[in-house]
Amino acid sequence: MNDYTIIERNVKPGRGKTEKEFMGSAKKRVIVGMSGGVDSAVSALLLKEQGYDVVGVFMKNWDDSADDVECPAAADYEDVRSVCDQIGIPYYTVNFENEYWERVFQYFLAEYKRGRTPNPDVLCNKEIKFAAFLDFAKKAGADYLATGHYARLESSKGITYLKKGLDAGKDQSYFLCMLSQNQIERAMFPIGGMQKADVRALADRAGLSVAKKKDSTGICFIGERKFKQFLQTYLPASPGDMKTVEGEVVGRHDGLMYYTLGQRRGLNIGGSKDGTGERWFVVEKDMQNNILYVSQGAESELLYSRALVMSGMNFISGGGERKSFECGAKVRYRQPDQKGRAEKLGEALYRVEFEEKQRAVTPGQYCVLYDGDICLGGGVIDEVIF
């Protein structure tokens, strides 16, 4: 554990064991990533009830000391302390700020600088929660690392498969698409087979303080700040023309990095005198000439594509040798699986052709492939084919 900074440890004899006794326990030891929410709290509760030797760990991934707004991390940490005390398990706070900055945030900024729209949650799972954090858990003597993700695991013939969470509306397998076999073999998702309503009901019956706490949304390190203001702190804005696909200038954009394909809000051109009165939406970003192209009214065919090319394709449980196969695919979280065919173009490079054209396929986001309930893996969208 010496490679990581333990900000606070709370392992008291009153909870049933000293720290020395905890480290020498004969039970299967599980470290639970505690976020301060109801999902991780119930995960810890279930594991303790099942007889595991459970310890909670709150991950501090972002340095908010210089921020001028209140960061939700402080309140979340207080909730972790409260829940762990209620459940009767020890807890640690561990600092992963350097790892997050180097492995996630730098990539986040680089993608926005390119005019792309990254998904830091997927990268955080790959590089922090199931890499740096998993490394910490192993050094702490843990047999498993558990989180409150809505996903399931199934083993067959020595291979572990990642499956969708049973609650279709909360399934988070999309965000776990870049995990490896070695990572999921040490993972546990205790609530993956539950409905969200049942998770809250269980927390309420157990008297957990977070039973009715609202789910967190958005990018964790941004907190209550507006996204555009946050990004301006790290990347210089480069305003330019906003044009129709016919070339008419209808306004100015604040910088291409602030916009994503299909975006309707925040364009500030609703009152254009030559417009139809209908809403505008983004259809293209010309990085070379710093032009944002928009369209109005009925959605343009420019927003719909029949295929994409993705790089860095990760197969969670093997299968990278397959040249071509039918699959379900998601190009964004919560999207229903779309029928398609994946074709290998090169090393970790795949083309996915859809049965029906897809709206606003966005470079920088992840395309995640499925075989029924099994998440095969995913890769970063690099090219959109119309």
C-alpha cells in the first residue's frame, strides 16, 4: 500500500478487529469502492451479510483545493463515513489524484483539443478503478475489488464474461467495455442482478443514511461548475463562424471543442432572421477552418451514418481473432443495442456497419459491442462513414 497516499484510515477495534487482525483475516477479503451513493453502500452491505471481510475505500481522484465552487466530493466522503459506520466496516480514503491526472484528464483535454468528445468514465474504469485501485486492493491483501456498477459476471470453462445489469434502465456494462480478463476476474458487482428500486428499498430497510440520496450525473470532477467555464480554465477558446451546410453565416461559435454532433441547446441562434423558427442543431465540425456547421428543422441526412471505424478495440473475454461477426452495438450510453456487423480492418481496428443508419455518431466516444447480454468489448470511434 505504500505506493499510494492513504489520506485517512479508520480501522477501529470497536468494529470487531484491529488493523493488524484485519490484514491477517482468513476470510475472503473484499475492498469496496465507496462513492457515497446508495449503490456502493448496498454493495458493501450485501457482501458483509454474505460473510466476506469487507473494507470500504473512498477514492480521491481530483484536487479541488483551488476550486472556487463547492466540490461534491466532500459531501460524498461524509456519506461514506456515515455508511461504513452504520454497516460496521473499516474504511480508508486513498489519493489517486496523480494517476487520474496523468491517465484520464490529460487524455480528456487532448481529445477536446482535437474537437472530439471523449468519455472519461470509460477511461476511469480502465485506468483508475480497475487498474490503480485494483493494484492498491491487491497490495492491501484483498481477494476481490467490488463496485456498485449495474453489471454481472459469469464464468464458464475458465473464462469470465461481462454481462449487462439486470435493470435495463441502469445497465452500466457500456462503461466497463475496456476492462481486460485479468481485471474482471478480480471484480465483483453485488447489485448487478438487482433492480434500482430494490436497491433503494434494501438501503431503506437497513436504515442507511444514503437510501434516498439522488444519483450523481455528469462528469465527477466538474462538480457544480458549468462545463464550458471549466474547460476554458485548461484550453484556450477559438471562436469562429457558425454556418449552414449551404455556407450562409448564421452566427458565431465559442470554440469547436464546446459542441458535439446533434447538439441542439446552447447555439444561441434561435432568432436568426432568415430562419424558419425551428430549432437548430450541429451537423459537422470543420477543425481545419474552425467552422461549426448547423442545420434547422427536419434533421439533415448529414447527421445519420451507416458505419463507423473504431480503434483500440478491446475484447474482454477474447475473440480478437474473428474477422467478421454480427453483433449488437451502442454508440452512446442508454442506447438500445443496434444490429450490425463488425469487420476487422487491422490490429484492434474494426469497422461496424449498421442495419439502420445511426444518428450523431460522435468521434471520441466509444462503440460497445454485444452478443445478447454479453458485453464483448469496445473501442474509440475514429471515423464516421455516411
